[in-house]
Amino acid sequence: MSSRLRGSGALVALVALFTSGYLAPYLLPTVVGRLASGLGLGPSQAGLVGSVLLLGSSAAGFTLAARGERIGPRTAARAGLLAMAVGYGSAAATHAVPLVVAGAVLGGLGSGTATAVAAAGIAGRRDPHRASTLGLLTVSATAGALYLTLPHLGGGHAPPLLAIACAAALVWPLTGRLAGSPRARGARTEQAASPTGPLPYRRAGAVLAGGILCWSLAQNALWGVSGRIGLTQAGLSEVTVGAVFAAALGAGLAGVTAAGALGSRLGRAVPIGVGTAVIGACVLLSSAAGSLASFATGEILWNAVYPVVLSYLLGLAASLDPRGRWAVLVGSASSLGVACGPVVGSLLSESAGYTGMGVVLCALLLLVAVPMTAVARHASGRPLVPGSVRRRGGAPAAVLAGTASATPALVPQMGAPEQPVTEFPVRAARRRAVKSAFRLARPSDRG
């Protein structure tokens, strides 16, 4: 799928798809809060609806990981955007809880489809880390603007759902820049030339997928109840909580920009390991917040670090397979963790309180940081730059971090043995070579 996405126009479409697909998880606190207040649901029931929405997103991602190349990016993206517009729009138009849940499930399927297409396309870019950083930058800016706007659009559950549906409608025209179905003209040739074979780095990819599932679950368990922490425990108004979330996402913009500028200078292990530890401390601070200062500090610092670590995790997944299969699977595992987050957060907060919930989530984050850092250190599938391998033995020389567009059959992978160079004697040439003795080699020549 991703090998057909070329040019800056395709990058714009991928970033827009990434933004629309990730918008629902980013707006999760206000969606869950509005469902509780607008439909009269309890905290656990509202969290369950949010989880069902994101479970649909995860299911779509896992399904598309195996069948995406048969459908084509343009068709899959348009189907996902249509499901988002219809699902979220219909959920916003009714107050019947079963219909809201059905619309949320349909919208979640669309969000997962859009995210899967974007993830597979970003994995095929020359620098997937910078492409994913640009997507996170865009979705953080969009969500921050919505957090400032939604409190002024009235109450009820409709405004945040309509905002996501409108985002899908706005992205639709950009899908024309994506490649069509495999039956399109010229696509068959490229499909034949695309790399095939078993899924590489299976053990490392499975560890990364399991780690990011728990990583996303821990953070979104807090993210799903952050609005209630600000309103009930810290005693803030909805406008103030929205302003804090907008400032936090603004800090996320700064963090993503810094991650894009930093690139691969520190590798992936340090940002993933250290960043996850910092996030765990922020989770503790936010869950125990009792005032505006502590609540804002925890949320802003947390959201400044979260997208940085996420960009490196997505870049790591993209580097494991140039066809984008691990990128889609890891992204879907993250969506599954995000989906379970609201329910886990609601149950933990009701049984152990917000502070006890923060302790449990911090411990989980510290535990999963170890295997994910190990994958980043030892199993990063970074292809070598063509021509950078020294000709006469030794370890591989230059490594291009995060590039996954090269064909594995042509570019040796990290840790692969270098092809030996055999020396053979050449007879001494005559001092004066006759020009007529030389001629151009032809395909028909044999010898």
C-alpha cells in the first residue's frame, strides 16, 4: 500500500488522514464528559461508550493490516472518512443511547481505517519519524483549537462528535492525492515490484505491540478521567479545564517540534525509556491534583512529553517493516489500549480513588518502558544507506535511522553480514592499447 504513495501531495493527504483518525482519542476526555452530562450516564457507562468507540477503531486497524494492499489507499481512506462522517454525525443527532453507541462504533471503525491508511503510508516515506511527527503536530494543534472552542458551543454530547465528523468531511477532498486500487493503471507493475515475504522482526514487533498496548492503556486511563479530576477533585470550571487541555496540547506542539528537530541524534531508546519514566511521574502528579497549579502542571508537562515518545514509537514500528504492516499492527494495538483506557480509569478511580489510580498506572508505565527500550536498542530495523558499506570488510558503516522506503532485497539490514569482496589477478595490459580492441558490451554477449 505505502509504496504507491509518492510526492508532497500524498504526504499532505497522509497527515490529514492521520489527524482525522487520531482526533477521537485526543478529544476523549470531553467526549466522555459530554456523554455523561448530556445523556445522563454514569462515569463507568460513559467510559464504556468511549471504549466501544475506540475498540471499533482498533478492530478496523487490525483488519486493514492484512487486507489493505488489496483495497488500495484511496478507496480505504474514503470508506473510513465516510464511516466517520455518518457514524459520528448520527450519534450527535440523537439522544437514544443505543443509537449513540451504534454511531460511535461506526465512527470508530472509520477512525481506525483512516489511521491505518495513514500509518501504512507514513511507514513508506523516506523518513517515517518526521512524517509521524508532522501528523502529531497537526492533530495536537487541531485538538487544542477544539478544546478552546467546544465550551462555547453549548452543552450536550453533540458538539465534539460533530467536530470529528466535520473533520472527516474536510479531509475527503485530499484523498484524491492517494493512489487508487491495485487494478488502477500502473499499479500492477508496482505491486509486482513491492517487497514480499514473511513479517520481519516478529518477536521484536510482538513485544513492541504488547508494550504500546499497555503504554496507551495506562495513559488513556488517566486521560479519560482527566476532565472529571479537574472538575471534581481540583474544583475547576469546564472553561478552565478546557483552557488547561488547550495549553497542554500547545505544549505538545512544542514537544513534537523539538522531536522533529532532534530526529535520530539520540536514537530511539533514550527518548522512549526516559520519556516514559517522565510520563509516569506526570501521571502521579495529575491524579493527585487538588488545585489549578498542580492540575495544570501535570497535564501540560505530560502532554508535552507524550507525543514525543509516541512519535519515536511510531517511527520504530515503521522501521521494522517497509510495507507498513508493523506500523499498522502497532498502531492498532495502541488503539486497543486507548479503547480500554476509559473503562480501566473509571473502574480504578471508583475503587481506589484518583490518587490510587495514578500509582497503579505509574507502575505499569515503568514496567513496560523496559521491554520497549530493549526493542529500540536491539531490534530497530534500520536499513543501511546504499553505497555506505565499506568495500573491504569491517562492520557496517553509515546507518540511516528511520528510513524504510528502500527495498529489503537491495539494501542490507542492520546486523546483516557484509558481502565479501573477492580479489582476482588481472593480466598486465599492454602499454599502448589499441582503441579498436574495445567495444560496447551488449545484452547478447555471453562471456
